[in-house]
Amino acid sequence: MEQNITIKIAGKDYALKVTSPEMEQLMRIAAETINEKLMDYDSKYPEKTLADKLALISLTVTVSKLSYYRKLKSVNEEAKRMLDQTNSYLKNNE
């Protein structure tokens, strides 16, 4: 089910289509997070342009996402290693 929603980022409305209530919730939370970061950057860097602040927010969010993916990859590799060890142990003790 596709639904039209409007979110506001940096005082500007954006009309979007979402395919589920969960996606709508994520879009609204994301917009709220961006706006909160923008308010924080407004106080820290009042001399920067809106474009500069949005670029810094994009950079920060992307770095966080990449860091999360690296940690997730490491955890998945460790889980696979442990599963392989467990399977090997069970196979050798049958």
C-alpha cells in the first residue's frame, strides 16, 4: 500500500511516498533526527551555510553507518567462526 506523506527538513516540506507504516515511521524519525542535528550545528557553526551544515550531517551519518556495517561484518565473521568450531567439535565427538 503506497501512501503520500509530507516531512519537513530544515524548514522545507518534502512530499514522499511510502510503502508501509514502518517506512513512514522511519522517514519521520529520520527527518526529526536531521532537524535535531541541524539545530545542534546551527548553535555550533552559526557562520556556516545551510548547505554546509547539511553536508556535515550527511558525512556524520554516513560515517556512523559505515562504522556500524564494519562492526556488523566483524560480529558476523566471529559468529561464523564460532559456528564452524561448534560444528567441528560436534562432528568429532559423535
